Amino acid sequence: MIRRIAPVALVFALLSGAAGRDAFDDWIRATDVPPLLAETSAEVRDRNGMLLRAYTVEDGLWRLGATPDRVDRRYLDMLIAYEDKRFRTHAGVDPLALLRATGQALIQGRVVSGGSTLTMQVARLLEDGPTGRWQGKLRQMRLALALDRRLSKDEILTLYLTHAPFGGNLEGIRAAALAWFGKEPTRLTPAESAFLIAMPQSPERRRPDRDRAAARKARDRVLSRLTAVALDPETAAAARRDAIPIARRPFPILAPHLADHALAAAPDTLRHDLTLDATLQASLEALVAQTMRNKGERLSMALLVADHQSGEILASVGSAAYDDTRREGFVDMTRALRSPGSTLKPLIYAMGFDQGLIHPETLISDTPVRFGSYAPQNFDGAFRGELRVADALRLSLNIPVVLVTDQVGPARLMSTLRKTGAAPRLPTGKPGLAMALGGVGMTMEDLIRLYAMFGNGGRSVNVHWSKSAETEPHSRVISRSAAWQIGHILASLAPPHGAPQSGLAYKTGTSYGHRDAWAVGYDGRHVGAVWMGRADGTPVPGAFGGELAAPVLFEAFQRLKPTLEPLGPPPPETLLVGAADLPEPLRRFRGRNAVFERGPDAPRMTFPPNGARLSGLQGGLTVKMRAGTLPYTILANGRPLASDIRRREITLPFAEKGASTVTIIDAKGRADRANIWVE
């Protein structure tokens, strides 16, 4: 009888087991899994991935995303060995751990150890549910089994590393490591790892800023249990001697203005990678704070440093103190429209070089002058008579630069500024001569673009702060020779008192009413700018760029690198001669009309005609002349193309595209010119 029933019973048991297994699988599959994609803090990082600033999520929590590959390997091994040694092999619930915990509770009459796995802890964190009641445990087990079927072990570990509580408003290993140790969890000591393993079990009670003894006891308990399991006795003993952190550290808040701008530009992006260098940024923020410590409580300062070869901004300090309401520190002065003072003068002279109006050795008059009702004055009210253009720039005289602006043309100055990538604003809407002395609104970023162009040999630079910014082609703004001449002049300026003679090419500026004090400079690789003033535009009596901003600029370059990089040799086409060897029209500035006055025998350029659009030029540029006294000299954009020409027609090598000015000068210094466009 038994022999006949046994096979039937066995079949029934197998079928019942299969049915039970299927029912259990269906029960697990039907589990309502809570959302796994919790909101994490937006992060702003530097060029090397270092955290510049993070933002709390909506409920005020610091919850930074974390994955196992961004966490110290030994911490992970210690965590698994302490919390769930069979984590990699069980299905979300560890039956052996549950049996052990149940047996210990029955023998001891109290809970000695828990049977929760890391997956069960993740289930509790996702649902924010209770831990002690059996209904809660059952729910956690069901959810843990469901999670294990849907996710990989590393994905489950990622959820734990992101959601584990560490006291107060800290969630996740990265927020904890930054708050308690001031660093990312990529490298943790055994003592730090043990501390961070112990905290989530009772995060409020084990906070060291509330109970250091409880925090140390919990950490040492972890070290004791892991001795000979994940740590050797010597390492564990050394870890016990390490100090417990005293209090939470503030989260990094470097480049706060630029971080805010990056977040506002892409509010749905969680990670913003900037071109800044966190180490340099921290150093320059400290420099600005130190400089402003003994200054007026309303004064502010801003500073920018960029690589003019790549266009990447390396440091951006928007104010003296982001949270200082007296200084209106929340205002980003790197983006504020201000008067640039005298900082546009180098561009005006460079344009004069390119248009064949002046040369650094040209003599120019510094005497009283009037343009209608406008009578510019030098800053000190004095006049110096006739002096070289290079000296007029070094002394930052106003009258000579206004004379050149009148010939260059304010509208052309405005157009050239825009070619650099700047966005100048005019108070009246119409360009005028006052632009030369700061009568135009510009930002510090605009000035960085302008001086980056000088450092880049006269080509525009796509200055940017985002690593994902698209590169833009460089366009020619001024000639290579004009850029070199400007750099050569500015690099010869005496440094501020106490600063080294480093060869930095720099220019200072002070706006009308002493509202803005500027210093902008560059070497062969980098460009920097410093502004000082009041954010509300109130005048600051006695504020001069040379006295206030220039020393900070020089100190910023010293912190950037130990030695400056040279500007480089002059381009081959640069006219390096003294005043006596200049062509007659360039020896003394007399204005365009004086240079091109015509007499019956004055030279004329019959080809190319003024306004001509030329294409091809594979064989070079053909120039035809008549009248005048031989020999001729021919210039292109102020640079000599040929000299001692004793015939009326010549073809010369010429490769520049776009707008150019061709000038012929005869032996008596009389000239003619034509503006052409080469396609």
C-alpha cells in the first residue's frame, strides 16, 4: 500500500512545491517597488572633477549621487564584511543571517544582532518605513527580494551609498565624507571607513558633534568586529588611535556666482563641469578676501583669470564675499556693466597702427584740443607737448588717444570691440570720442576677451567657462604686428610698488569719478583682470587702478605660476625702426587729412580702386600707381609690403582675407590709399 501511495505523494509534493514556488514568484513580481530615482543634489565641478559647489535638494537634504566606482574600495569591503558578508551571493534576504539572529534572540531573550541585509536596508530607506515590527520586516524582505531580481548588486549598493543616513540633513556616503572629513570618499582611512559604517545604524545618537563618546564607541565596535576579517590587528589598533571628527565641515562653495550662473543656464542638469581650477580658485578667493579685509566695508572686488590660447576661464571671483550684504556680495561684478576707464587705449592705438596712421615711434601732440564742445583733459590736468605714441600709451594720456580715435572713427572702434566677442553698451546709443576714455559700458568678461585677443596675436578668443562649450573659429581683429607692438609697450611698464619686474603686459584704468579701478594684463599664455569699486556705482575718492587693482593682478599671476611665459618675438612684418627711419607720414601724427592731401603731382593708386572686392589673388596683389616721386613704399594694414619701388606697377605676395587697407607713399611722403575686400 505504502509503495503504491509513495510515488503519488512524491508527485503531489513536487507539484505542491512547484505551485508554491510559482505563487511565491508571482508574489515577489507583484511587489510595488517605490521610485528608485530619488532627487540628488546638483553639483558644479572644476576641470579635474573636484567639487566646487553643491546644492541641497528640495527637502533641504544634502544627497549627492554616489556609485561604487567612486568610493574607496576598502570602505566597500569593510561595509559588506560588517553588514552583509554574503551580499554578493544571496537573493536579497540571507536565511542564515535570519536564523542566526532568531537563535540569538531566543537564547538571550533580547535582540543581539539583526538579520537585515544591505538590500533590506535599501528597501527600508526607499520606503522610509519602520524596522522593528514584524510587518515592517516582512515588507522589507519582500521588497529586498524584488529589488534583487530587478537590479544588479552594484545598483543596489549605489542606492545604499546614496540614501544611507549620516545625521542631520546628510544622506549618502559622499555627503557624509565631505561633511565629516572634508573630502570625497575615494580615499578613506580605516578609521574613517569604520566611522562611516557605524553612523547609519543610529545617525542622530552617533553624531560626534552631539556625543563624541558614543561615536567613538560605535566606530571601535566596527573595528573590533572587522579585525582579522577585513583588517589586520595592527591596522585596526592604529585606527582606534585616530581622532573622531569634532564637528561638521561646510560644503565647498567655490566660485558661487559662476556656479549659480551654470545652474540657471541648465537647471535640469545635475552635473555641471566647468573649466575652472579649484585650487587656483580657492587661492584667488583668499587673495581677494585678504586684500579687502582692511578696505571700506562697502568696497568690493572681482577677478578673472583665463587661458588665452584655449579660451578657458580658470578662476572667477565675482565679489569680495558672496554672503556679505554690506558689499552687495551677491552681485557678480565679472558680469556687471561698468566703465572700462583707460583700458581701451591699447586697442585704439593698435587700430591706428593697422590703418597706417601711427607707429609706436610716431610723434604725437599732447596739447589742448577741442572737438566741438568736447575738450578732453589728461587725468592730471597737465600737458606734455610732443612725445612718442608709445610713451603716450605708457603714460595713459587722454588727449593723444582721443586724437587717434577721431581718425580711427568711434563707429569702427565699436565694431572692432564686437569682433573680439565683447558686447559693449553705449549710454547714448551713438559711438563718440568719449569711448576712448571709458564712455562705454563693458563687463570684466568683455575686457578679458579684448586682452586675450592681444595675447593671441590679434585673433579673437572664445572665452568660456563650460567644458562643453563649442569651440569657435578665431577671427582676425588686428594684425599680428600691431598686437606685438602693444604687448611690447605694455610689458615695459614699471610694475606696482613691491611687485617683481616680471614682464607682464598690463594696463590700468580708472573711470570717471573714481567709480571703477581696473588692471588687466597678460603674458604668453594667460590673461587676467581685476576690478575694485562699489557695486552700486558710488564714487570712491582716491581709487586708482594702478594703486589698488594692479598689485592684486601681479599677485594673482604669481599664484597662477612661478614664472611668466614670454610674449614671443615680433612677427617678420613688424616695422622695427626709429622715428628717423619711418616713412614721412608716420614720423609725426597729423591726421588722415594731412597725410592724404593731394596736389597736382600727388601719387595716385589706380589699382585696386577704393572699395574693390577681389577674389583669387593666387598670383599676389597687383598695385598700379601714377604720378608722385619715385621710389614708392607700399603698406598693407600699416605693414610694409615693399619699399624702394621704382616702377608704376608691381605684383606683391598677399594672403590676408577680408578687409584691408593698401597705402602707397612716394619719396616726398605723399600718399594715397584704397580700402579693399579680399574673398
